[in-house]
Amino acid sequence: MPKRINNDTLIADLRAVADKTGKTTITADEYRELGAFSTKPAMRAFGSWNQALVRAGLSIGRKGNIRAGKRVNLHLRHAVLKRDCFRCVQCGASPARDVQVVLHVDHIVPVAKGGRAVIENLQTLCSLCNFGKSDELAC
């Protein structure tokens, strides 16, 4: 039977990897590469990767460990809408004030120009502000 790693040891190792990277959060991939253990003991001890980060006093990454592809999944879409207060970042339109307003989650740097589906590259636009933008870079 494998030896169980105590929680204090896991927390210390998570903090050590954060110190090595110079960041306040680390991804599971970074931990796999730089940590002393696999991610499984931390997830088993604390319930999830994000809970392990919280217990170690680290920040949860803004990306939420979501794969950075082209498509915006529902979790990421909601996170962008919430961050932008469910309003168009250009004109301030909101469906709460006008039921005809339709909001879109838009890539700031278009996929055609190398943009990825990460929260830092996404913004909330109403359909009027998003129309005709095509793959031009946003202001």
C-alpha cells in the first residue's frame, strides 16, 4: 500500500512550487513538472485542485485551469459575463435594462490572428457592438 502524504507536506510542496515559478498560483501541469508528488494526493486530500491551492494560501488561476483552445465553454462564458457585470464593455448595454440586448462573449485577439479562449482574451459585447468586427483587433 502506498505511503500517505500528510497535508502539511503537500501544502509546503505546493508553496515551494509557487515560489519556484514566482507566481501566486500554479497550474496542475506546473505542479506535475516541478512538484515532488503527482497532483492526485493533493486532490484526494483537499477535494479538488483549486481547494488544494486555497489551503496552501495560493490564488486560484483566472483561467480556472480551463484548456486554452478556440471555443469558449459555458463555464468560461459565464465567468466572462460575470466579470463584465453582464454589460457590453463598449457601450454599457445590458439585458437587465433592455430585454432586446443580446450579449456575446468575444475574442479580443481573434482566433484567426492567434487569439485563444482564455479569460484575459475575452470580453462581453452586445450584438450591435460586435457586428462587423470580424477578425479585426479590438480597441
